[in-house]
Amino acid sequence: MNATSHSIQLETEGNCDILDLTDSLQRVVEESGVVRGQANAMVVGSTAALSTVEFEPGLVDDDIESALEDIAPEDGHYEHEKTWGDDNGHSHVRATLLGPSLALPVVDGEIPFGTWQQPVLLDLDTRPRSRTVVVTVVGE
């Protein structure tokens, strides 16, 4: 059994910036030498999330942000903002609903994403951020 850990460093624009992680995750798996196992990825921080999408402009530039605005509006009432005197209560709620991590199978030395399925980082905070995605690859 082999286990390796890696970090992917990213600069984001905030405000529902969505970044494609496909190449970075595949590279981490390739470098790990694992042929069969699992890759676990987690974004560090409470105002970002990981998911998979079809990475096309309609979704990443409009639809996802619009849906999140319906669920947790930026101008909503958030106790978090009263507590900390900041403006990102909606960011925390959105990140909580989407989740910080992905568990991905490794098959024949790669992650078998579908043709229209790309892993993404969603930065939901209200300003640009430096983000870290920690990836652990375990297997044979």
C-alpha cells in the first residue's frame, strides 16, 4: 500500500470564481505512482468548496452563481456577519452546502472522469484568495 500527500496552490478572484482542477489532480495521481486506489482532495478554508461540473461558460460564468444566489443570497441576513463584522456570511453557508472535499477513485493510474465532468474549486468568498487543495492518494 502506497500513500502520498500533495498540495495544489491556487490564486482566485473570489465571488464564485470556479477553477478547473482536472489537470492538477491527474498530475498528482500520476506522480503518486498509484495505479488502483483513491485520491481524496480537500480545500483548506471555510469559504471554498470542491465539486464536479461540466466546465463550460454558461455554467461557470452564470448558472452556478445564480443558483447559489437563490439558495444563500449575498444580501441575506447572516448572524455570522454580526459576530465578525464582515460581509461573507453567504460565502460560509454556500461552502457548507457544497462541501470541502471529493473522494475520487484511481483506476489504471488515473481518475476516470466522465467526458463532461471536471473537478472544480469554487471560491465563494468576497475577495481574491490564495487557496490550497490538499490531495492524498492511497493505493497500490
